Amino acid sequence: MSTIESTARPAMAAKRADREVGPAKGIHPDRFLFPIINTTLLVLLSLAMLYPLVNTLAISFNDGLDAVKGGITIWPREFSLKNYSVVFHMYTIYQAFFMSVLKTVVIVLTNLFFTAMLAYAISRKEFIWRRPITLVFVLTMYFDAGLIPNYLLIRDLHMINTFQAYWVPNIISAFNLIVIRTFMKSIPDSLTESAQIDGAGHFRIWWKIVMPLCKPTLAVIALFVAVGSWNGWLDTLLYNSGKQWLSTLQYELQKLLASAMNAGTNSGGMASGAAIAGSGGQVTTPIALRSAITVVAAVPIMLIYPFLQRYFVSGMMIGGVKE
């Protein structure tokens, strides 16, 4: 009997293994159909998002007069640097670039500092006014006074044609405040309580303990604030267009593009096909000039993103998982 059982057990085990990993389960459509469809859709979506960027880059490096013929896809048909020569021959572009960098750095630093400080205050359970203050800031996300009241406020504060018009209205961001507060509430109370027992004040706890733990959140918010500040040109047009030294890169490029389009329209032809002579003696067209301007404005942010990319995924997950 023992011999029969010892012989039957391996056979039964082999049959059980065949049922678990048998060919019928290996070729089930659910095992390969979803990965194929998912991968195909993601590849097509990536190509659809990448193509306009590559096409813009190709047109920017293509001869302007040739670009109006169309048909340029991902590679320049007639390679030329004339478009960039027109852009970089602007005598104001370098000063505007410096002002854009200064504006972006100041806005990012002040926004993170004051927003994180307020977020720490309203994240503390012992602060009895945390809910009313949070409600006031949340309401500003849904109700905006509008462009004219904002301009009148900046004017009455005597900040027209001053650098303060750039960063003072951006000291606190309601959305960033909620995001940072949400993350700070997830920090264990034992960390702050032990620091208080050792004699640390709230400012030291915020600066030495809470802020280092908020690096992923602060990195993502810094990227969002930097992109918004760098790409903004309407604030320069509204508040600081009267002072040339306060002009930003985006505003100067916008003026160049507008003048190029007007020159093309006034020449009697189509705006995108009319030739434009730049200050450097180079000839280009509005469609090629627009592509070059887009690339010039996007390069600084593209250079900054790799340094913040490692924090981006973890920072975007904030609020997505609740334990």
C-alpha cells in the first residue's frame, strides 16, 4: 500500500501543476490582450503628444521662406539658423532674459516660503482658526474679482511699473496651500511633539523638521510655479510695460511675434508667408519665427525639469492614497 501511495503522489502532484500552469491558462486572452492594447494606445498617445514638439523644432531650424511651403514633419528640409539669428539679434532679449530669471526665482522662493509657513499653521490641530482661514483661501479658488479690480488694486498699492507687481500678488497660492497642508497633516505628531519637549519653537520645528520632509511636495509646486511665472507675459503688459528694464523674455518675444505678424499682414500677403527682415539682416517668415520663439522660451524649463523629476512622481501622489 505504501508503494502504491508513493507512486501515486508524484503523479497527482504533476497533474495538479499542469492544471495550475497548463497551456489553457497560458493562452487565455486576458493574459496578453490587455497588455497589447494598453501598450499600443500609450505609444500612439505618446507619438501624438511628441509630434507637435518635434515638428516645431524642425520648422525652427528650417529656412523661413521654405517653411511656408509646408510639408515639414520631423526634420528640417533646408537647415538654417536664420530664425534664431533674428531672435538673438534683439538688443533687449538678454536684459529681458535676466529679468525673467530674476522674476521666476523670486516668485518661486517667496511663494514656497510664505505658502508653506501658512500651511504649517493651518495644519496644526491646536490652531483654533485653521478651518475659517482655510475656507477663506478656498473661496478665492472659485471666486475671482477679475482683471480690472486686480489692476485697480495694484495701482492703488503704487506698484505699477515696479518689480513688486510681479511677486507680491503671488506670495500665497490657495491651491498650493491646500496641497502642502494635506502633506503636512500626514506627518506623525510624535515628531513635532518630541521637538517641542526638547524646547524647539514652532518656527524651528517648521524649518528643521517639517520642511525637509516636504521636499517632494515643494519640488512639484516649485516646478508648477516656475513654469507659470516663466510663461507669463500678461502681468508685464498690464503692470510694467512702461519700464523697459522690467520687460521679461516672454513679453519681448510676444512683441516680436506680434510685429512679425503685423509686418506680414501689411505686406499684402498672408501673414505666415510674408518675408521679414530681422535686425541682423536675416530674412525669415512669421511661421518660422514663431517656432523659434517657442523653442527659445521652452528651453530653460526643459533644463530645470530633470533636476526635479525624481520628486515629481512622489509629489503628485500626495492626496491620492489615504491610509
